[in-house]
Amino acid sequence: MKMNEFMWKKEFSNKIEELKVPGNWDLHVDMNLVKQKTGLIYTQQTFGSFRCSRCARTWSSSKVSVFFIINLNKRLRRGTVKMRIFKQGCERCTRPEEMIPTVTSDNIERVVCNLVHKIRRKFYEVNDQYQDQKPKIYGSLEGLHNKERCEACRDGLCKQQMLSCEYEQNGEQRVYEQNREQRVYEQNREQREYVQNREQRVYEQNREQRVYVQNGEQRVYEQNREQRVYVQNGEQRVYEQNREQRVYVQNGEQRVYVQNREQREYEQNREQIEYDQNREQIEYDQNREQIEYEQNRKKRDSAAPAALSVMGLVVGVAAIALMYFANKRLF
Ligand SMILES: [Zn+2]
Ligand SMILES: [Zn+2]
């Protein structure tokens, strides 16, 4: 009552290799496997045949449930598949032993192929157009699925019951993906805010830079203005110094002129003085000559003063007499 675990494992590793699934993957059979909190639940139905250990009756079923729980350790890149295939019991026997189905190699291959494609889709986000292969049916199927003699149906792990589990997991997956989109959105928003803040910071730095440059231009302008004022003041000072210089020069010319005039006046005065001296000399000389002349004349006149006085007297008397006689004859 052992299943052919070796065939399942071999087929699984072949398919992993054939479909180039990354990482290391292993498949283990656990005939007591139940639902777990972690791991991806995956169920299939395949075709299997049974033989009752009590009455040796054989039957086949297309609703042989195969149950998988799939886990992947992404850090170690190690994948694990736990598998359980469900037994069925003989309908004829009262207390039948539940028998492990015999699955043909081509149906094992189909189940494993579906399994590995599921792994590719769920863990490696491979989007191919693969459609699950249905089991190959051998012979004729008798009657309906007897849920009371089906281990999966009795344990709540048959295909129909597990579909709701898968749906819930898909819902969790959808929630996870929505959360991931939300996280991505928020990360992008943080990124956008960071970029905006950075643009803001850049803008403010540029503004500070512009303000600094403007202040610098202002400072340069004011320095230039102070410079211009200084230069103007300097020109003013130079002008005033030049004016003082000119005034000084003019004053100097004036002084020179005045000095020259004083000099001229001095020279004129000196010439005048010399002239006056010369004239006094000349007058003195003239006077001296006059004096000498008169001394000489007096000296010359002194020789005949008496004669002259006599002659004068005679002439006078004669004149008077003449006048007397003249007057008498007239009267
Ligand atoms: Zn039986
Ligand atoms: Zn069932």
C-alpha cells in the first residue's frame, strides 16, 4: 500500500529542469498533509485506478484529488512542494480499507506539468498562455463520485472545497498586490515629495544665491558709488588744490608784480633821486658859477665904482637941469 513516490519526484525534477525554473526545488509526499497557514495551496483532480484489498474489486475515478502546498524561500532560492494524493474506499465492502490510487505515468506527467506551470506563474511571474491539462481517462467510468468513500471529500480537501481555499489565497494575493501597489504608490509619492523638496531646496538655494548676487551687485554699486564720490571728491580736492595753487600763483604773480612795481617805483625813485641830486648838483654848480660870476663881476665892478657914481651924478644933474629948462620953455 505504498504509492510510487519515486515516479512523482523524478517527473517533478524533470519538469523543473525542462521549464527552466530557477532555484532548487524538491517534492515530498506526505500522506497526512493538511491545510497550513503558510504556503500556496494547489489542488488537482486526476484519473486513478483502485483495487480493493478486501474483495479485489477494481474501479477507477476521474476525481482523484491531489493536494499540494508550495513554499519558496527567496533568500535561499529553495522551493519545497508537499504533496498528498487522496485515497478512496470500496463501495461494496462494509468497512473497506481506503486504497491508494494507481496513476499512470502520462497522468503523473500532466499533473506535474500543471504544478510546475503554477509555480512559474505564482513565484516567478511568468505569464504564458498555458492551460491546465486534463487527465487522460482509461476505460469507462462507473457512476457518480462517492463522497462518503472519498478521503478528500470526507476531510474537506477535495477539489471543489479547495477551490474556495485557492480563491481565498488569491484574494490574499490580490490584497497583497493592492498593498504592494499602495506601497509602490507611497514610495513614489515619497520620491516625488523628495524630488519636489529637492527642487524647492534648489530653488531656495538659487534664490539665496540670486539675493547674494544682487546684494553683491548692490555692494559693488555702492562701492563704485563711494569710489565715484571719492573720485569726485578727489577731483574736487584736486580742483580746489589747483585753485589754491592758481590763487597762490596769481598771488605770486601779484606779489611779483607788486615787487616789480615796488622795484620799478624804487628804481624810478632812485632815478628821481639821482635826477634830483643831479639837478641839485647842476643847480649847485650853476649857483656856484653864478656866485663865481657875480664875485667876478663884483671884483670887476669894484675897480670903477667911484667913476660910475660920479658919472651918475653928473648925468643925473644934467638930466634934471635938462628937464628944468625944458619945462620952463614949455610953460
Ligand atoms: Zn471491496
Ligand atoms: Zn472526493
